[in-house]
Amino acid sequence: MLEWIGLPIGRWLFLGIILLPIYSMLLAWFLGKPRNFRLALRGVAYLLGMIVLLWGGLFALSMVMRFVFFQ
């Protein structure tokens, strides 16, 4: 049904349903009242920091596994 756009169903599920709380949180931070852009930007920085730590940790773990098991 949704594959005519070129994205598989799993990607629609992930981007549309699973990330919906993140989208609503970001919208509430920037569009809600009272507006405090400084705290909203701090929240975005925390989210980006957690994402970088997650992907960095996964990369480091995959490199350790590569050197332990495949070298």
C-alpha cells in the first residue's frame, strides 16, 4: 500500500509510529507555551548527545568484535 512511494513498510512504521513521541516532544518544546528556546535547545543537544553516544558505542563494540573474532 505505502510502497508506491519507494519506502518499505518497516521504514514507515519506524519513522511514523515509533518516532511519534520524539516528534511530539520536539514540537512541544519549540511551539508550546511558555516558550523557552534556551531550554529547548538544551533538550535537543541532550538528544543529539545520546544519539552520538549510542552510535559511537555501537561502532566501538563492533570494532572490538571485528578484531577479536575476525583477525
